[in-house]
Amino acid sequence: MGLTPNRDVFITCAVTGAGDTTGRSDKVPVTPRQIADAAIEAANAGAAIAHIHVRDPETGKGARRVELYEEVVEHVAASGVDVVLNLTAGMGGDLTLGSTEQPLPLSPAGTDMAGASERLEHVARLRPEICTLDCGTMNFGEGDYVMTNTPAMLKAMAAGIRELGVRPEIEIFDTGHLLLAKWLDGQGLLEHPVMVQLCMGIPWGAPDDLQTLLALTANLPADWTFSAFSIGRNQLPYAALAVLAGGNIRVGLEDNIWLDKGVLATNGALVERAVAIAEGMGSRILSAAEVRTRLKLTKGW
């Protein structure tokens, strides 16, 4: 079977995330203004899409306060830079057990469970072109944290996102999550063209080996659009692998804080490297306007 690389590639930059990376790199944006500036930087470097989390400006920890998202979006809009905004809707599905011997009550420090409408409050207020939908439940790390997204919650959130006229980016962290995505689509809850992000190499989800990636892409419906990424040191190699597999690229400080060994990255530098990789493979980088047309997005913000 011959290679079918993607010749027209768009790049997503996940600029900050919600993980504990601020203590390891001073390049990770924390305040709404810093996050907005990171999205603008990424767009100027060649990213068509900026994937946005917000953080508590005082602690640096992941947050989901609507006013923080509002400040980010307002600053990006005022800049005049054209970029597709993709707001996370993953926050509010965080469950941490009390301990291995006494799982209940849940740990208040790591648990933040919200209803479907509350998890979409910022999406309803700001109407971004895209928001994420984490399509399943999964253990994370070595502790007692569980990313929690039940089928009932996913149905409710998918229906809510559809009613808002926003396109979900389906986050696939493991193979069963793809089955859930197809199930949602079969019930008419996903707008087409369906957009998927293959999130590889995250403990304890789908490993970032070639065979697992190809198993996932082989089971994607032919008319679905996908991007793929890995975390840490494999983020940039995955930029090439995603293109070779026929997909699009995601980079950014949410997933990897290093540009080279011992060299801390910025979002702009990661996007520039991804552009060089894709163009060196003979692919063209799509603009935000071209992505809007290709994915039939509606700009509300």
C-alpha cells in the first residue's frame, strides 16, 4: 500500500493546557492576556487554530471561569489576527479518589465535576468556532485521577454543542473513544464534516507507536478530518507522522515544553518547526480562512 500524505495541512496550537507545567517552564502562558498573546503568536507563526484552556491567574492551575475565557477571546479579537478559536470543554470532568484504601469521599483538591450545561457555559456565551469534546473516560498518570465522560454526559454535551452551532473537535485518547464518537454520530449528534483529534502517548491511553496510530486512522470514516499529536519528546516527530498518515498537526506547550534537548520552547517556535516539517515534506499550510471553508465553520466570536 502506498503512502497517502496530506498535501494541504492545517496546524493547531494548544497554547497552555491545564497541566502542572508552569513550574517547569516560564514560557507557559498563565494570565488571560498571556494566553491570548500566545494564540496570536501561534497564528502569526502559521497555526490556523488556537486551542485554548484558561488558568487561574493567581495559582496557574487549570480553571473554567467564563470571565477568563471572555478576556482571552476579547484580546484575540481586538488584535485583528485571523485565527480559528477552539475552546476546551474538557474541564468539569475531573474525578480524583480519596485514596486507595478509602476512595470515598472524593478528593476535593482534584475533583471538579460539573453538569453538561455548566461545562458549556463559556461556549454558549462566546460561541467559538470549535470546542472540544473528550470522547470517553480514562485513567491519567499514576495517582487516583480519572478523566470522566460517561456516554450520557457525552450525549448531552454533543447535543448542546450542536444546538449552539459550534463544531466539536472529538478528542480520542484511546481506541474505545473512537467507538463512542461513531455512536454519537450515528445518533445525529455530530455536525459534518466531523473533526477528530487523536491524542497519543498519554498514560494510560493509546500509545504513540505507529501501529496504534494506523489502527485508529484505518477505522476513521473516510469523510472525517483528523489531526494527531503525541506528548513530550515525540510531539515534533508526530508532526511528520500525522502528515504521512493523511492528517493534520497539533503542537503547543499544552503537550510539550521543549523545542530541542535542553531548550525550552515557545508556542511560536513549535509552530514554526511544524511548518518547516510539513513544508519540507511537500505539504502546503492552510490559513484560518481556508480551514473555515474546509470544515464549514461559523465564526461567532
